[in-house]
Amino acid sequence: MPAPASPPVTTRNAVVFLAVVAAVAALYWMRSILIPLALAVFLAVMIDSFARVLTARAPTLFPPRVALPAAVVLSILLFGASFWVVIANGKGFFDQLMDYIPRLNGIIAKVAHAVGIQVAPTIDSLINQLNPQRYIGQVASSFGNFASNALLVMIYLGFIIASRRGFARKIVALYPQHAEREQNMKLFQRIRDGVEQYLWLQTVTGVMIAGAAWVVMMLVGLDNAFFWAFLIFLAAYIPILGGAIGCFMPPLFALVQFPDSLWPAVILFCALQAIFFVVGNVILPRMQGDSLNMDPTVVLLSLAAWGALWGVTGMFLSTPLTVAAMLILAQFDGSRWIAILLSEDGDPQGERLLAAKPKKTSNPKIAGAKTSSQKK
């Protein structure tokens, strides 16, 4: 019997394009369900990576059975400390901001006179025109949605961590053939490594940027320097946009704090620009190497696309989600060309990089599961 003829390239590409459009529509339509699930998976990968680091660094103190609960507890403590820093410093920051209102009115008056406006508006008049009372319901609804989503994320995370023990048996049941199983395990490990590398890079570079920015802000004498440095560290997890926020916001507040001189704001802006430039263009590429293998233009486009689909959460997860999509698209002939365009060097699966490295043994848990299945 002759083999069925493969569809034309045009037809195949059209089907792939329609599938991508349908997937994007599904991501947007089901965002209320998928956003908490994606965050839970991201946190689960982070905790699993944390546990493996604890086991590798201190195997006697943190064996595999102890490492995961310890990683969960340490992660909760880290997130709790982050919320405490924001809440504890945020109140003083906003109280001090109220004291800056006369200075803000003076700056607005100078700008208004410079552009030819005779009667300059004030902060109070601008607030009255915005009529913040009409947004109280929306703000309350947003806080309610945040609380419910956070609870849903924690529930998803608990079930994901509880079900990880059966992952090896599921892989064996899904892919009985050893070669197929190894191929899919490599795909999973590549996605996991991409998420872990993204977390590691953003954390290390965020600490570098925040530490250097804190030193500069302390030298200039900017109020709430630690709070600003902590916000810059958090913003560093959002590619590109986080750097822009970190560069412009502290100098703007320096204009308010030092209304009689432009030099503190100028010094802050130039120093922060230099810090972001050195870290982003010198240190980060050397640390990153071929790990993520994403084109810089794709990073920018993915930030805009995922931000339009899932908001701030999409911006935060844009890079790991795009890495996962690129690796999955590279597995199929019809969509491999999309993965090649998304990659930086035309090798989305990292086959050349893997060929240059020594081969590792397969996962012992899966190997054990395979042996037991063969005995049966």
C-alpha cells in the first residue's frame, strides 16, 4: 500500500497559522483559569530548583526527602519578607509623598509657565478632576480578584507538589518506548532549565542593579533609598520594562525632593543608565551564553504579546513562556520554522550545544520505573 502523500507546504503552514491564532484566542479567553495555573507551575519549578540546590550544596543536611519541604518553607519566608518590606516601607513612602505636594505644585507651575499656560493646575485640582471616588469600586474589585487568584495559585501549587511523585510513572505509561521517552524527557528538562536559568539570571542581575543603585541613591541623599532599591530589584524580573522603570522613577522623585537643583536628578539618571547599560550589555550576555537562546527582538515582542494577553503576570512570565513555546514548536515539522525564527542562532533545541557536552545518564527514577515495568 503506497504511503499517503504529505500535504503541500502552503497548506501545512496555513494550518499552523490557524492553530497559532486559535491557541492565542484560547489563551486570552481562558486567562482567568490559565494565569493562576501558569503561576503555580512557575512557582513549582522554582521550588523544585531550590530543593535540588539545597541537596547539591548540603546533601547531609538536606537529603531529597527533606530538601523539598525545606525549599517550600524557605520560599514562603522569602515571599513573606518581600511583602513585609513593601508594606513597612510603603506607608512611610506615601506619607512622605504627601509632604512633597507643595513642591510638586511648584514644579507643575514651572512646567506650565514654560509651555505658556498662565494658570497652572495644582495636585488637588487634578485629583478632583480625576474623581477618585468612582474608582473605589474597581480598586476593591481588583484587590478581591488578587486575593482569590493568590488563593487559587496556592491550591494549584499544593496539588502540583503533591502529584510530582507520580510523574515518573506517568512518563513511562505515556511513552513506553525508551527512545520516545528520552526525547520527551529532554524536552521537559530543556524547558525546566530555561525557567531556572531565567530565574537565576534575573535574580543575580537584579541584585547587582539594586545594590549599585542603592549606593548611588545613598550618595545623592535620595529619601527611601532602600525602598527604591527593593522596587528596582522586583522590577528587574520584568524584561526591558523593569529597567525603564528603574531608570526614570528615582530621578523624577529627586526633582521633587531637590526642587532648587537639577544636579541630583541628573546624576541619578546618568548613574542608573550606566548601571543598566553595563549589567544589561556586558555582564548579562556573558552570564546568559546560549542558555535561553532567544532573539532580543523576540524578548521585546513576547513582552508586549504576553502583556496584552495576561497583563502584568504575562509580562513577568513572558520569557519562560516563550522559551517553552519555542521548544514545543521545534518538535513538529510544520511549526519548526516558527521556533527557528524565535531562536537566536537558528538552533531552538540546542542540539549543537548538547552535542558538545558529555552525555548524562537518564533520570534514575524513570530508569527504575522502566526496569520495574519490564519485569512486569
